[in-house]
Amino acid sequence: MRVVTVSALLLTVGAATLEAQHQFQFEVGGFATYTRFDQAFNLDNQVGGGGRLGFWITDAVALEADGLYQRPKAKGGGSDFPVWFAGGSIVLSFGSQKSFYILGGYSALDFNSSGAGGFRDGAVHGAIGDRIYISDRAALRLEAGAYYSPNTQFPGATWAGQVVGSAGLSVFLGPKHKQSIYPEVPKEKRDSTLAAGGQAPPPQPQGGGGGGGPSYEQRAADWQHKWYWGAQAGVIALRTNSDPYAFEPTFGGHWLITKKKTALYAAFEQSFFLSPRHVTVVEPTGAVPAQPNVQFNDLRRLMVGVLAFPAQLRVEPFGGIGFALMEALNVQTTCASCTSNAQVVQLEDEASSFATKAFFWWMGGVDIKQGRLAIYGHYIVTSSAANFLVQGTTHTFQGGIRYSFGSSREGVTDRQ
């Protein structure tokens, strides 16, 4: 009975110490932002940057101050001007690693108040976010938040709202709380456990901040021979012989079958254009039209290749190469010089033949693994192809997640 009691005590206390401990630590960070301003302000969406300083009162509650600076322009042109947000928040963190959090507080918003037509607003704000730990002292931090001004000073508006997304890095400073899977056991209890036939806790590993916490540096060994399903989203940059480079949204899914340091990658992606892309094609009569005579609205891509993960770290760069099949969708043609229906059909057939081509692709990115879940971002460039509606190379910037659903190979069992 004594063995059972001591063992239960070890398991209970040991499990509790596995949780992330940040009490009395400072969290210092910087971040990049993307802001969507209230439509009444008539400002372009804008990229900016800022910093934050927080203090953890407990392992779940922190106080935080932050500031954000950006220089938006009015829609339709004009010079940019300074805009800054500054505020204070209460942050509530959840989960065993205190990675998921919500926050709320008050901010001052300054829209070039020292210049002509400028003003300053007060706003309440709230946000939801996640910390992706890369060590016990650092974490990537992703956040989406909103600012609400119930009585804006902007002329002609009664209230205003701004939406901000941010991504950055946080560093934890202050006392380092050791995480041990075993509590300190008094000598007399240890001796009584041994006398009753039990086992004493094994020696605590040296270094690494206590040894019981998760290893943030090494990739888990179970990464090998796994089947990952994932989803990705981002933008693709492409141009035609009539339109300059444009960024269009793209979405898709993929499979990743891992080996030791390599993986087979297969993906399906679809781009839904915000506006049609235009192409100029020589017409069957030999005429070169003054205006583009072919347009398409979407783009589909199938990809197969091999990725390399050489470092086998929890946060690591990766690269790969493969083949892709791209197809322009919803192709439409107009023929100003055509004098017969046969010439119209001929132009349509020619445009259709230009809509699908095969390519090489190269990929580079960063992968962050947390258990069965992996979060990543990558850049893809494709080769160019002659007689394709898209001219030159395409460039894709994406982020996404993937999750392991189990082993990619069958286990071997012996039968009697």
C-alpha cells in the first residue's frame, strides 16, 4: 500500500510540473503587422511593425504593453503619413504549454494628430493568438486582433474599427523555472519505498533547464515513416504578356510521406483570381490585336516532388524539387479580325492548347513540428514554359499546417 501511495504521489506531482512555467518572467518581442483600416477612413491596407513588453504575474496571467507604427496612404493616391497604436492589455494563457491566449485592453490610436486633418482616437481592443515555442526562452507568436473606437474623431463617422494581424518573436527573460518529471523525495520516504520493494525515481538529467520539459531543439524520432495530411494558403505572383505581375490568392491540400531525412510531397492547389488575367494571341488572320483577346479567371496546379529535411530539428529549414502541371481555367476569347466561325473556333482551340503546361518547381521553407502537428511556411518558384498563357516564372508564398495520421509503412509481425 505504501508503494502505491508513493507512486501515485510521484505521478501526480510529476505531471503538474510538466506545464510551462513563466511566472515572474518578462516577455519581450517584436512583430510585423498587416492592418485593415475602417472603410470610412478611406486608407489602403498597410504593413507595419512594433514591439511588446509583458510581465507574467502567474503562469496563466500577464500584463502587457505594446506599440505599433505604420505609414498608410489614402486610397487613390497621395503621400503617406504616420499612424501609431499604443496600448495595455491583460493576457490570459491556456493549455499545458500556455501557448494559446486571449487578451483585452485599451489603446490610443494616433492618425497624424500633429498634421492638418489629423486626429487621435481611444479604443478598446481584443485579440486571440498562439505561441509556437522554439525553446524554453523563445517563441514565435501569431495574433489576430481588432480595435473598436465607440466615438471616433474622424469627421462624418460615429464609430470606427480596425483589424490587425501580426507575426513576431517573443523572448522570455527572468528566473528560469526548472521542469522536472519527478519531485524531490525525502530520504526517509525513498528508503521506505525501497524497503517495500519499490523503485526510487531515476536520476534527474543534467542541463537543459531541468530535463523534464519538452526538448525544443531535437525533432521527435517518430517523424520518420509518417503520413501527413495538410492544408496551405497564400498568394501566387504571375504575369502575362499583357498584364504585369499580380498577386492572387491560392488554396490547397497536400500529402507528405516521410522517410528518414526526405519526404515525398504531393499537392493540389487552386487559385481564385480577384480579377481576370489578359493575354494577347496572334489571331488566325495573322492580325495582332490592339487589345488582349484572351482572358482566364483561375489557375489550378498539381505538384509532385521530393523534400529534404537534413537537420532533423524541431524548427528547421527544408527544400525540395519536383514537377508541376498547371492549367489556366475559364479561358475566354474574342477575335476582332475573324471573318468566319471557323476562325473563331481556331482561336479558341489555340487558346485551349496554351492553357495547360508542365513545369519544374523548386521549394524552400521552414518547418516547425509540435507533436503530430507541424506548422510551416514556404516559397515556390516554377520554371517558365513556351506558349503558356502565363508568361515566365511564377512565385508562390504560402503557409499552412499538416498533421500525422499514423505510420506510412506496415509493421512486420511473426505468425506461429
